[in-house]
Amino acid sequence: QLDQIIIHQQVELLEAILGTETSSKYEIKNPLGQRVYFAVEENGCFDRKLCSPIRAFTIRIADNAGREVIRVIRPLRCNSCCFPCFLQEV
């Protein structure tokens, strides 16, 4: 059982040096600091560059054996106040 999780984003060396954003990877740990899950964000370079805060993505969360346990899908949406029916959803 997990009553708390800690999420750490792994920063790629290329991302740190050049300031470009790559596909995000995360370690999901228990309160003892042990990794229990690993998450990878899938999206295109175009989405990361031009649509960053409203970009479409899929995050796959896998256990330590590499088996996918959760998939989070967020389609590209407009967050304009003129189109409230197109607010973000996951």
C-alpha cells in the first residue's frame, strides 16, 4: 500500500545544457525513496515547442518490471476563455 508518493523528474543532460525540452521521464517513489513506478511522457517535438502548456501527451506509467499499469492521455485542447468547452481534460 502507498499512502504517499514522491515524483522526481529526470532531467536529460542535453536538456540541461541546451535548454531544450525533451520527452519527460519521471521516477515515482515511496516515502522511503524506493522507486515503485517509472513514467514516460510521449509527445512530439512540435508539441513541446509550440504548445507547451496545452500540449497533447500520453504518459505511460510502468512498474519496476516494466509492465504498464496506468496510461494517461490528454488531447490537445484550447484553454481560451472564449471556448470554455475546450478546457483541458485527461
